[in-house]
Amino acid sequence: MAKVLLVEDDIFLSSLLGNRLRKEGMEVLNVKSGNEVLKALKEFQPDLILLDLILPGKSGFEVMEEINGDPQAPKVPIIILSNLGQDSDIAKGKELGAVEYVVKARITIDDLVKQLHDFLVAPH
């Protein structure tokens, strides 16, 4: 069973997406703040991180910098899911190691779930 760490502070979206991923057979851990990610990453050991950028505490970019700077942190693929859609934000996300950058307003839940499922079952 694939494990997804869902980092999203919007309670409605977090609940909606978490429930949908569970229905698809994934194990999901929801965290709502950037400050919780590193601990959750080490304890939960997900196969994938779905990361919002605008978070309480640390931003998603700061979270990625923290993960990259911690040799003890497991190397887990990160897909950014954000409302920030500027080219500069997308470039920064990719530069920090995101495997994918998804703008919330440009994707449906169905398409996002399919994309996550395809990513998790495809060989990397």
C-alpha cells in the first residue's frame, strides 16, 4: 500500500483529498503545518509527499530546503500542490527537487488522484 504524506492547511481540501486517496487504497497522513513535516517524514516514511507551499510555520519551500539539508531525512519524491502558479514559483519548486508542480486551480481532484496513482505505480 502506497503511503502519502499530505501537507495541506486547508481543512476542507485536506479532508477531501485524504479521503479520496484512502478510497484509492493509499495510506495517508495529513499534516497542516510546515513545522510538522520533517518529523512526520521520518516517522511515517511515505512513498510520496504532496506539499502545499503556503503553510503556517514554514513555507513549502522552507520545508524542502530543510529536507534537502538533513542527511537523516529519507529521500522521498515531492509533488507540489499549490495556488502559486507563477513561473518563478514553479522553477524554484523544481530547483528544490519537486518531481512535479501542480497548480490547484488547474486540476480536478480526479485528475490529481490519477496523476498520483500513476506516479506511485510507475517505476522511477
